[in-house]
Amino acid sequence: DIQMTQSPSSLSASLGDRVTITCGASQSISYYLNWYQQKPGKAPKVLIYSASSLQGGVPSRFSGSGSGTDFTLTISNLQPEDFATYYCQQSYSTPWTFGPGTKVEIK
Amino acid sequence: QVKLQESGPGLVKPSQTLSLTCTVSGGSINSGNYYWSWIRQHPGKGLEWIGYISYSGTTDYNPSLKSRVTISVDTSKNEFSLRLSSVTAADTAVYHCARLRSSWFDPWGQGTLVIVSS
């Protein structure tokens, strides 16, 4: 199985901040990396697919980059509705695997 | 727009079989090159992919659960189902269904909590 890591596991940030979350894969996964946002009690929602493609309806302050084993999710100008947990997921090979998550909290 | 909704018992006894159904609305389970998936989330923990099925019945399962998992589809009811046998407390989780679109999951169902306890 491809193991996914994320850092940090949690962070505190203020409204308007630029936030960066990193995701690593245990082997090269090309650009087969997706990012999800999950709020408490809600289903995850895809933000970014194929490493850098913005899902329709997702604000442009979200962006993704990377390839191979190292990936980044950036949230620019953090908004109140962005406080949530973020997960990366590799779709290079089954079993699909997810990172452990990064919780973004209000400072 | 497509919506998914999980249903099934919220409490299952150890050693029994967990059975859940995902009803798809707003679109046909037959349409497009989609696969229909189950994903679970242990309380306060991360996400674990369980498996998927196509409308024609092609399946793929997580090897860690493969010996206990069956996913089936009923196109006449526009739903697909999960069966997980010989459950233990370690199977207590929120179970989500989701559509696998190309290589990402979208949309997801709200999720249903299943507790394994006697």
C-alpha cells in the first residue's frame, strides 16, 4: 500500500492568513493526488483533484501543487468557512489511501 | 445533482454481519464511467477506503478487508450495498458511500455511524 503523510497535523491561523499544508507519498504517485475538506459531522468534499485542478464551485483561494511524492495545498486569505480538517488521497493505485489529516483551527 | 444517502442498522453485535445500503438520487447508477465506493472513518480518525463496484458488477476491495467484504449493486433500485462479515469493535466507524469519479471521490454521502457492541 502507498502510505500518505501530512504535516502539520494541526495548525492555528487567523482570518486572512495564507496557509500551507503538505502531503507526502511513500512512492511516486505522479499527479494522482486529491485534496478534501471535512467539517465536523459532514461528509468530505473534494477541493482539488489531480494535484492542481480546482473542483467546480470551489473558491479560487484554494490551490494545489506538486508531483511525484511531495504535494502542497495552499489556502490564501483564510475565511471563516475554511476552518476544517483537510485530507490528501492518492489515486495512483488501489488500495486508495488517505493522509491522516490536518486540522485548521482559529487562532 | 447526484446525492448519496446511506441507510442501515446503527448497532451490530460482534461476529455478526454489517449491512448498509447507499441510495443514489439525482442520477442513474448506470450512467457514465463511475465506480461506487464505500469508505469508513473510525471515530476521531482518518479515512479508509473499503472498496468499489461498477454498475456492471466489477469490484475491487481493500486487501485489509477483502476476506470479509462484499459490495453489490442493484441498478433497478439505483442503489449499492456493503456487507462486512465477522465484525468486531474495530469495525465501529462512520461509513460513507461515495461516487468514484475518474480517480477522486465526489460526491459523498453524509455517512452513518455503525457501532459494534453486544
